[in-house]
Amino acid sequence: MKSFLFGLLGVVIFESLLRPYFAIGGACPDLGLILTAYFALTRGAVEGLFFGFVSGFLIDVLHPSLMGWGMLLRLALGYWLGGFKDNLFLENFYSKGIIAALAVLIYELGYHLADTGFSPAATLYILGRYSLLGAVYSMVLAFVLFFFAGRTKKKEPEFTL
């Protein structure tokens, strides 16, 4: 539960204060979706769904142009990614990072379709100009997150007589 709350706090601080400082060529990583992918791929669909819902709500409050749409997309992606936990063999951090990048692209596609009034030309322009670089940037951050999360040693159970 602590990691869940710290993740939400990190998303809010990043989105509200630090995001402009991490921009490269106008593209920023999507920390909320990276953490949604992390919780979904490591803890299951319900936690991914719940983290996607709460982080999407908090991000929609910060950027209310399409209130609720980002929350719905993140909720659905969290649940969908949670299905990969048991159905795919995601042993190394590369595969989890690539899935997180695909989730970012799907989220960006859905969000920009609604933002541009379902205009395919404008959506493809935004995807090509900002979203592809943002997905690569998010994938690199997801690699780092999954690498360090996988290196933590689990405690061995103690046996007492």
C-alpha cells in the first residue's frame, strides 16, 4: 500500500511540477502510465485498474480539457495490462518496458483522437510529432524502473522450531 501511495504522490508531483524539465524535443515521459503498467504487470489486473483509475483522475484534474477520458483510458489499460501478468511470460525487464511503451502509444492514440475531434490527420500528426518520442522516452524509464524493481531481493522465510 505504501508503494501505491508513493507512486500516486510521485505522479502528482511529476505532472504538476517536474514535467517541463524532463521534456526532450517537446515529448515527455508518461510516469502515470509507466507506474500503471508496473502495478498491473507485477501485482495484477485489479491493482493496475485501480492505479490507472486514480492516477488518471488526478491527471485529469490537473489537465481538465477532457475530464474523465484520460481516467477511462488509464483504467482500461491498467486492467488490460494486468491480464498479461498471468498470460505472458514476462521474465525480463525488456519485455515489460516494451509493453509499457505500447500502452503509452495506445493511450496517446485514444486521447488525441478525442482531443482533435476524431480527426485522423491531426491525430497522426500529433502521434508522429510527440507521441512516438514520448513512448520511447517512457520505455527507457520503464526499463530502469523494472530493472531496479526486479533486483530487490525477497526475504527468505524464517523457519523456527
